[in-house]
Amino acid sequence: MNIGIEWLAAYLALGAFVGFFAGLLGVGGGAIMVPMLTTLFAAQGFPKEHMVHLALGTSMAGIVVTSISSLRAHHAHGAVRWDIVKGIAPGVLAGTFAGTFVASQAPTKPLAIFFACFTAYVAVQMILNVKPKPTRELPGTAGLIGVGGVIGAISSLVAIGGGSLSVPFMTWCNVKVHNAIGTSAAIGLPIALAGALGYLINGWSVQGLPEWSVGFVYLPALVLLSLLSSLTAPIGARLAHKLPVATLKKIFAGVLVLLSAKMLHTVLGS
């Protein structure tokens, strides 16, 4: 299968868009990448029964790159609570990896509907600026592992780095906001690694996937998305201190809802 120059340009543009908003608003790229990749894959004629799986796997692999740069930046500012990372990481790894097996066996339509519903939840969080009141302390090791398992499992089903779940959880447990954000960035790396590996393994023996796929990871999209997002993320991060981020988050939330609606339209064929 030859890849037209228009598709390469589309992946580059998507990477630039994802990186910019990830840096500007501190959001993972999966919420943007999955619906956009699903739409692009449909236009390229990829098998309909695996479009969403390929989008999820490729997004997870792409988040590996962005999470490393985000982790380094937050660690440099001393914002990462490594004690929390150590406690929650085993659950995150297990939950994410297991979740990819569930997602890979799930039919495309229910998977797309779950993604759209979760994206709507994230959008409402952004619009209302939901911040749970700190009311308790962090749980013990067993509790952290359990929470990590839930965060990882949901993250693998929607290809996110877990920030929309882990940041509210940590702030609820009286972790300072800047530490919660920095620690969430660190948690995003094992989520992305376990998720990418899981989608790669689950798609390895699937027949009929497009050329240049490794499991459920489509390499041309991965390489071009990662290349541009790594360049534009620092630009977004710099502008975050100059632009009205609260307003931008509400606009971005609307964009997420529209993207998810487009994804459902593509998958459900209505």
C-alpha cells in the first residue's frame, strides 16, 4: 500500500496540533489523536473493524514520546512525587496492559461509544473547571495499586496518559496541585509503555491490517505525529503563560466533543 503525500501531510499537521495543545493546556494527545486518526484511517480505506484499535494503539505509542519530555520538564522543577509514582506504578502497568486485551477484543462500535462518553466527561471537567475538594490522605500501598489499576485500565481503553483521572484523585487526597500535575506526567509514561506494548502484542497476529503496521500501531502516523508534536509542545507551553488558558480550555472542550461526534459518525456510518 503506497502512502500518498496528502496523508503524510495530514499526519504532520495532526502532530503539530496535538503537540501545541498538549503543551498549552497540559492534556494528553489521545483525546485528539484517536478520533482524528480514526477519521483519517477510514478515508484511507483501512479495515473498518480495526480502525479504532489502530487509532488507540498508535496514539498510545505516540504518548510515550510526549510523556518522556513532559516528565523531564516536571522533574526539573521538582514537581514529581516519586513516592506516589513508586506506589501506583505496579497497578498502572497491570491495569493498562490488561485493558489493551479487553479493548482489542471489543467490537469497534462499542469501543467508539465508550471513547466518546469518556471524552464528554473530560470536556465537562474542563468547562466546569472541576476540582474535587481535598478531603482525605493518600491510601496505603494496596490502595494505590488498586487505584493505579483502574486508572491504567480506563487509560488503555481511551488512549490517554491518565491525567484526567490521576490529577483529580491526587488533589482529592491533599496532594498539592503542581505536584499532582507533575506526578501525573510521570505516571503517564508507564501507562503509555504498557498500552503501546499491549496493542502491539494484541494486533501482532491479526490478518488484513494495513502495510507498515506493527500490531495495532501504524508506523507512518506514529513517526510523523511524534516528530511534529515534540516540536510544537514547547511552543504551547510557553504561550500557556501569556494566553487566557481558562477560556481556551472551554473552547478546547467543545472541540473534543465535536471530534468525538465525528468519530462516532465515521464508525457507526450514520
